Amino acid sequence: MRIWPNSQEHYYFFFDYILFTDGSVCGLDNHHRSIQISRYLEANRTAMSWLKEVAAQYQPSDEIITAIEKAGAGGYISFDSPGPPNPETVKLMPRRAWENIIASLRRLTTHEKEAAEIANKLESEMIKISKDPGQ
């Protein structure tokens, strides 16, 4: 059975940087992914605050917020090839955090109308923030 294109007998995985949910870290961060990850998570916290503020105007806001929290990062946090992250990727991480939440809202199959309206409002805010050179 061939799983990988070059069918190597052994594969080795190394964890260079791990950020645990309690905020502790492990690894040498040789590939400098910590900056990429921290920029994403910082923007994610901001976007989630906006989500909670906007969603409070809708019923049932708690269900919508919980669904988005459960959706997770969806592979958006760190996805560059091995080695230091691409500077452009690092620069785009805040926008990707917002985009992930907006995409998760648009994928909701419950409260679709409310989720779509919230997604549109968050997208407008994301665009406004993206144009601000201080962000």
C-alpha cells in the first residue's frame, strides 16, 4: 500500500513549537512560528469579542457563539512549508483569524439567517480594520 508519493519506509515528525491552551509552550521555536501563531490568536480574540458583541443582538446568540468557538482554527494558524514562516503569511494572520470566524458563521446550518447577517457585519469590520495601517 502506498500512502505517500515517494513511499518512504519511515517518516519523522518534529514539533518545533507547541502552544498549549493554558498558555504554556514547549519547543525551541527554531522555525519562528510563535509570531505567526500569536498574531493569529490575538486577532482571533478581537474578532471573537466583536462576534459576541454583534451576536448579542440576535437570538439565540449563545448557540451561535458556542458553534463558532467549537469550529476552532480550521488549519488557519500555521500552514507554511517547513522553515521560517513567509513574512507575507505573518502579515496576513490577523485577517485570516477574522476570515475563519466569518467562514464558520457562513457554514452554520442552524440559525443560518442570523449567522449570515452576523458574518456580513464582521466582514465589514474586518475590511475596515484591514485598511487601517495601524493594524
